[in-house]
Amino acid sequence: MKVLLDLDGTLTDPFEGITLCIAHALVTLGRLSPPRETLRWCIGPPLRGNFAALLGTNDAALTERAVRIYRERFASVGLFENTVYPGIPEALAALRRAGHALILATSKPAVYAEKILSHFGLLGHFASVHGSELDGTRSEKPALLAHILRTESLPASAAVMVGDREHDMRGASANTVRGIGVLWGYGTREELERSGASACVAHPGELLAAVSPKGPAEAAPPA
């Protein structure tokens, strides 16, 4: 099985880095930043959409300026203001020992994602890393997963998508890939199941059984 894994909210908790960079961009633009705890919804969705909502604008130029300011801080500091969830290294190792190939599938630009995985000692677990381009190409999960299936010559039936938000599950559903939701990130069980998760797991140690075709009944794909 090819296991496609989201990054933010699934492998690592990026709350500090993302929210500090958002606040930096808003303040630099002369806007008030909401309390950081209220920005949890920004973890998962594409960055440009987040800034359009936060700035209350349809002005693409203003949104792009916010993204540039965000990345000025993120590229040097914010991407490492991040922590690996307990149990993730062990879960990745167990998946590999069982013969599964791991593929990163993140809306974050691939250039940042690879640096994060390398910094936290996780890169060696992955057969390949896929993310968006800096211009926003493939930042939406349906397009990203379609790209991965195509470039990896991977049948949808041989893949499973693991993530913490509705965007991950909708990306999986759009490509007829089985989706598994994780409950230690930023999405709720209700959000994940509503958006197509075939199963949800509460701890990284449960991932191996969930992705296996011979796993528990709740982890099996719908009939």
C-alpha cells in the first residue's frame, strides 16, 4: 500500500510557526491580528485563501503581498517553530517495516516541506515528497492527489490518504482514494467523517492497522 500523509496537523504541530507568521504579515500590512488561538482554522487550508478571508478582500495583489510577507518570516524561522507529534516517528517506522511506501502529500510548498521533514529527522521514511508550488499550483488537495497518482503511476485502489482536515478527505474522495482521519490534529471526527473519512484514529500507533487492507472492520473501505 502507498500511504499518502499530510504534514501539518498530521505529522507535526505547526501552530506556533504558522500563527506567528500570519500575525507578522497582518501587522506589517497595518492590520490588527486576531488572537493567535483563534487562528487554528488556518492550519490545513491553502494559505492564499486564509489571507483573503483574514483581510476580507478579493484583491489578489493584496493577498499575494500578504503571502510574500508571511514567507519572509516562515522561510527562515517559522518552518522550524514546529513540533513532531508523539508517536509519529515510531508509527512511520512501523508502516515501513510492514512494507508500506510513504509519500508526503501536503498543501505546503514542497521546498518547505522537505526542509521540515529533514530538520525533524523524518525525511528518510518517505519514498517521495509532494507539495504545492510557491505560486499556489497544487495547493488544493484534489489537484495535489491527482498529480501524485499520475506522477507516481499509482492506482487509486493501491493508495490511502491520511490527514487531519476535511481538505485531506475531500482530496481523497475526489480521486477515489480511501481516506483515514487522524484526531490529534486540527479537525474533528465530525468534520472528517462528513468529508468522507472511512475511519478515524486517535493515536499514531493505530495507523498501521487502519491502513492495512486486513485491518479492523472500521478501517476497511466502504462496500
